[in-house]
Amino acid sequence: MKDISLELINDIEKRVEIEFKKINKIEEENSKKVLNAFIKNKVSTNHFSITTGYGYNDEGREKLEKVYSDIFKTEDALVRNQFISGTHALSVCLFAILRPDDLMLSITGKPYDTLDEVIGLKENPSSLKSFNIKYDQIDLINDDFDYDKIADYLKKNKVKLIEIQRSKGYSTRKSISINKIEKVIKIIKDIAPETIIMVDNCYCEFVSLKEPSEVGADLTVGSLIKNLGGGITPNGAYIVGRKDLINLCAERLNVAGEAKDVGPTLGANKGLFQGLFFAPLVVSNSLKTAIFASCLLEEIGYNVEPKYNDERVDIVQNIIFNDENKLIKFVQGIQSASPIDSSFLPIPDDMPGYDDKVIMASGSFVQGSSIELSCDGPIRPPYIAYMQGSISYYYGKYAVINAVNKLIK
């Protein structure tokens, strides 16, 4: 770490103290929310039991879903280790709710790359498009919803489902705050109360004091190898929302007529509970790592988004390099300071679901776990590194300094 002076590091940490205090308050409130849900639902060691086969009468699974419902203030929840990813959970929602000739509308522009083949933006015989489900989108304007265009569109078209993606994905836009979501949901419900609103909440859980389900979203979806897994949960995803919609999603994931009554947890319950319990703390640490990185990288001349003192909506930190080699070097620096596979050298390569080659650092205990500290980016201008996570602020801080030193060298 000889290239970055201790004096500069100390100066950066003094500058971010106020932001860290704000994060601590949010962590405290979300910790209360989680603890109260555990206590209210009387979680016990009995709920860590193992079910196999069909998974009938899994009390731990049922209790976990009640805990999620209380935290998100929803009628029901579907929290399953049968979900492979957040994309899988989103796909289940879409196929569960949409029928031939229905119209799906995204109001945050094009969704994340991995949904292209799900929707049918790229040809796939298993896509929504292949079932004659229609898709349209309305782009953001200056990182905010195009409220007038959305209102006008809803007056002229019958929309079955509206999708909102909070986090930026591999785009250059800003992520979407709860206040903006609350505003647009009110507009939608005033014009088209029957339209179902589904929010992709990946990377955003526990970053704020409220979740989309608390401001009117019908379905809220996310991955458990991101925020809510706390770096402990080995896999899975969640869907929370209206009871009738959750039932449709459960029938799509499992089988019609059995819905939530099946699905063996195979010993995953303890990790699912424990990951959720630690999530407020881990999200807080990941935010502090992002704030430190933002302040340091901007100080040495790089463009960053968000700035260190901006409002945080998700755990993702963009570093815009405008240089392919610098992007690669930074990502390799994160990998070399990771606890797992630190000797590996990530290089750009093809990845399923992406058009461009992608470079990815993920030296995590759980494969692909973004919350443990990962950094990735598509090899295309303006060559942005998307950094997220860190179980511990100090592990994250060390990794960032290591990556910056590689840039300097």
C-alpha cells in the first residue's frame, strides 16, 4: 500500500465521517425492524430443521416467509432456495402474471441485460414474446421517471404489469430512490389501479428506511446472494407482496395446485434466517466501503457516481475510467485482495446473458455473491467498474486501496 499515503487515507476517512453516521442510523432502524420480526414470529432452533423430497410441512420455511412479510409489510412472501438468482425470481413473476396478449411496460428504460432473453428483446423460443406477450418501455429523463409520458401511456393503453428496476444495472443512469418510486406509484394507481407494479429491488434492500412494498408496490423482488443474504445465505431469492400474486408466483415456481406447500429447504433454513439477521450490518459495511471508494477515487482524479456525499439508493458504486486497461487493472486489484481465489487473474470474457465481454472480480465464499465485495464491468465505453458489497468495511477498504495502487503502478 506504499503508493497511497496514510495521510491521504486518514484525510478521506475524516471527510466521510458524517456520511458514516447517517449510515449507522439507517442500520440501527433496519436492525430493529429485523429483530422485531424475529421476536414477533417466535423464531426458534426448531425452525432450522431439514426437509427433503416434497418439503411438506416445513415449519422453518413458513416461519421465514412470515418474517419477510413483517419486514416488508406485505400480505405474503415467497422465500426459496429453489430460486437460482434475482433474475430467476423476476422471470417467475413475469411468467406467473402475464398471459398471451398482455402488455408489460418498463418505466425505467431497458431492464438489466439478463432479462433480454426472458422478455424477448433477444430472440429465444422460451421468452415472453414467444407467448405473444407484448413489451414496451419508457426511458427515464434526467435520472427520474417521465411522469407525464407514463400518465399519457396508461390513459391510452391497458397495461397488465409495470416493471421498475431500482438499481442502475450496467447503465450510466442513477438508481431510483424510494421517494421517486412512491411518487410514480401514486400516479399509476390513480390512473390504472388494476395495473400490477413489480419492483426489482436487487442491491437496494436496507439501504433506506423503507422498501418499495411500503409505498404501494404490488410485488417486490430480490436476490439472497445480495443484500438480504448477509454474505451467509448460500443461494435463493425472495418475492414479497399481495397474497394472490404470491400464490401465482409459487405455482409458477413449483406446480399449480401446490404453490407454497412444497419445496424442500434441504438444511438451508438456518443460513436463510442468519443471513437476514446480519443483513442490516453487512449492508451498512458495504455502503461505507462504497463511500470510501467514491471519495478516494474522486480525490485522485476519477469520475465517480454516486459522489461520496450523495444520497445512497443501492450498494453499487460506479467508477468511470474511460479507459479499458484501467478498468481491467482496478477489477484485478479487487480480486487480488479477496479472501477466496486471490491468486486468480480475472480477464474479460463472454458471459451468458450479456452482449459485451465482462470482467468480474468475485473472490467470495458464495459463488457470485455481490454483497461480499465484487467488482465487474462490461468491456464497452465509458469503461465503468461497478463495485458493490463488503462484509466488513475494513476488508473493503483494504481491497479498494490495493486496487487503486494497481492503477497507480
